[in-house]
Amino acid sequence: MAVKRVTARLATAVLAAVVGGGFGAAVMSPASAGAAVRTAPVTATVATTVVTKAAAASCATGKYQKQVEYWLKRIGGYGAVTVDGKQSATDCAAIVKFQKRFGISPAKGLAGPTTWDVAKRLGMTSTAACKAKKKGITFCVDLTHQTTWVMKNGKVYLKPTVTRTGMNNYETPAGTFTINKRTKKEWSDPYEVWLPYWQRFIGGRGFHQTTTYIHDKWRGSHGCVNLLEQDAKKYYSIGKIGMTVKVVGRRPGT
């Protein structure tokens, strides 16, 4: 009888260890049902961790994986990136962050041609080419790389971001200009569209939030400097009548 009682106690202890360790369901008597409820959160936590890690590592490897890794590492600010052409959880997170920042859709970590093009344009932009004023604010536009940034007292104040300028026959002119009109929402008579965060600097041309997908390369503006919403808002918050705008280079194809 003593042997049987010891064996029963060992069996109960083993069963409790299995359940407590989160190894899955087990058939138990009503008296031990409470133990199952207490172990459920442990099982759920393990499952959540596994799913999260799997999702982070599941980004597809794009055709331009290594090129995008190179430019993101050079630009910096988007997380750890290994330039080896192989997708990883950290590469994926960095690419997704970059895509979200610059309005690239879909932002799922695939290193496609648009992501490569944007990263390369930003990485190749020379902020010194603007030759900004030594004092005050200068809004800079690089037509060649289709990028724009802001300088303050001769130093980078806002890093380069993407833009879209005038298409063929509607070119955005190079030169030095000043902001001469600002309205939070301007109506365009010839094109019958609202232009959010409008800052005009020459003729009917100025900065404003884009009304279409900015990465359609076949599309161009009618001379304006199109911006993503977050950039248009930031530019508007900085801008004032009389501030300098410097436009350099030439848009490819114009």
C-alpha cells in the first residue's frame, strides 16, 4: 500500500510540472482544474513571442535588397542594417521604417525599385550644393535628385526628403527666390484643386502638399514643389514671408 501511495504522489507531481511548464493541455480531475487556468497566461505569452519574431523575419527579399541596405546604412537613422543582400528581422524593421517615413506603399519591407530609388536619391543629395545663407533659414530644392531640405545658419536644419517638381514644359526654374505668399489652403484656378500648406516663391509656383502619390515617376507637377503631408506641414510651420528658397540642378527628362 505504501508503494502505491508514493507512485500516485509522483504521478500527480509530474502532471503538475507538465501543466505548469506550459507544455499544453492535459486531462485533469476537477480538483486540478484551477491549475490549468493559472498556466494559460504563460502559454499565451510564449505563443505571442513566437508569432512576433516570425512576423519580423518574414519580409520578402526584394530584387534591390543589397542596394537598399547600402543606402540605408549610409543615410543612417533607421536602425541596424547589414549589407549582405540577405533579409533579416533588423533589415526588415529598418526598411519598413524608411518606407513609412517617405510614403512608400506598401510599407512591408520589400526592397523594390521605388525604395531603392528613394534611398539612392537621398543618399546622393549634397546639402552643400544649396550654398545656403550663413544666417537665417534657406529652403533648398535639388531638381536633379528630386529632394528638398532646410538649412539654418548654414547648417542642415531639416534633413533631405523627397519631392516632385515640374514636368517637361512646366519646369520648376533653378535660381534664388523668396517666399511671397502663404496660405494654409490655396485654391488652384487652372487645375481646380486645393493646395494644402501653400508657400509661393515665384509666379504660380510654390511648396505644397502633394495631391497624388508622390512616387509615380511618370507624373510631374506644373512647376510646384510637391511635398509629403508631414513635410508640407513642417515647411509651413517654419516658413515666413521673405525667407529664401534656393533651387539647384535640373530634373531628369526636362
